[in-house]
Amino acid sequence: MNSVKQRLPRLLPWLDQRRPDVVCLQETKLADQAFADLLGEELARRGYEVAAHGEPRWNGVAILSRAGLDDVVTGVAGAPGFPHQEARAVAATCGGVRVHSVYVPNGRTPDSDHYRYKLEWLAALREVVRLGPEEAMVCGDVNIAPADADVFDPAAYEGQTHVTAPERAALAELRELGLHDVVRERWPEERVFTYWDYRAGMFHKDLGMRIDLVLASDPVAGRVRAAWVDRHARKGTGPSDHAPVIVDLDEAPDGDIGPVVPPPSAPAPKRGSVKLPQAPSG
DNA sequence: ATGTCAGATGTGATCTGA
């Protein structure tokens, strides 16, 4: 979101256009009461139940659902604070699936306390998911590009947060619980990004990173019929610097809803020596 | 061009975080 308050004119039309059953939001940057005051009524009118977990200024996550919203848990048990507990995770059971909306700490620089905090936070998240139900999804801004293919130019990010080996190992350990990276599995060779820096025309040039993931356990991943990044939502006036990831699931394991065609993406520009703005990622 | 935003402090420009 990069502020749900600033993004309201984009969020509500997007909900009406895509009509998702379950929505995981990150970086709402709003306390729970302010969240309810700002958009509770608009969401209720659209049939959404809401689990919001926020702070007055930073962070903040939420789950919107019209597929049920049960057993809401805020935060990650056993996770460290920085120094206080931050609003970076909320979980709920929606239509039989344990859904986690997560905003993984940024990490800032690899030698920082914030980076160590990020790794410890991921380890705690892994424990929560490990002890949870088999049908599970982890969705959100993980602030890690899983592989070099998830960065427009790996050389431009070398040694920076989001691409280091320990971060990728922490993410891999989470995935070793049996979680599928459903967008990468659907688009194994394609150029797919979810985040583009606001500066320097990065979106226009499609110089981005794939740091927003939908991870799904086996029984859920088997129901995936479409998985794609809604780049359209990054265009136009007043977008977030991230684009939403959309995943369609069948209702039944052997169901068939026919072919689903994602919208066309922009042609990939040539890889080159592009100077990277010094404040990476959101 | 370190080229953008958003939130805050506290009124206007500067800081923090991404």
C-alpha cells in the first residue's frame, strides 16, 4: 500500500475491478481504529470482513475476506521487536486456508541490527507456519528477491539487502516446509517483478524486483489456476511502488474453470548498466 | 541529478524510512 490512506483512490476501484475474495495488504501505515474509520464502511459494503493490525505511522498489515475470516492472530509468536513489536503479520483462516499477510522487515544494510532482526523475524515466522494447518498461504512483501532472476540487474544490487545469501537461505527454509512460490512456478522463465522504485523512471523501464510473494502449501498450490502480477495497478496517478500479486484458486481439487489468460505485460528492455538509486526497495 | 514518495514535526524545511 505504502499508506492505505494515500492509496484509497486506487484500492477501492481495484477491489471493484478485480473482485478478489481474499486480500492481503501490507504497509497500511494506519492504526486499527483509523483503518476502520477510513475504510471500514466501504469494505463492509463490498462484503469484506476485515482483520487489521497496524501502527500509527509505519508498517501495518491487514486481511480482507469474503470467504470467511476466523481465528485471527496478530503478530508472529516468538518474533523479535525492533525494539518494540512491530505490526508486520496477521493471520486468519479464510475458506479453510490459513492465510498469513506478512510485511518482512526491510533489512536496510547487511551489517545492521535491522538485517539481523529481519533474519530472526523470518525464523520465527517459519515456526508459526510449521506449527499451523496444512492448508496455508504466506502472502506479502518479503523484502527478498528469491533468485537473481528476480532482480533487473543482479550486479546493481550485489552486497545489498534483499539479495544476500543469508536472506535467501532464510526464505528457502520457510519454503522447505513445503510452500510453493506459485508465481515463479507459473512463469518459470519470464521477467516478473512486483516492485519498482519510484525514482528514475524505473517502472517505465521495467527495472524492478520480485519481492512480493504468494507461497502456498501443496494442497493449496494444487488448486492454482492463475498466478500473475497486476502491473496495471502500478501505472497512472498515485500508485504504490508495489503491484499486487493475484492468484486464482479452484474451489475443488479437481475442478476446471478453463483457461485463464493474464493481461499482456510490457516488453522487456535490454539489460544494461543501469545506475541504481541508493534507497532500495519498499 | 540521490531523479520519489509518505509521515512527522509544526508551518516550511528538514528529518526518517522505504
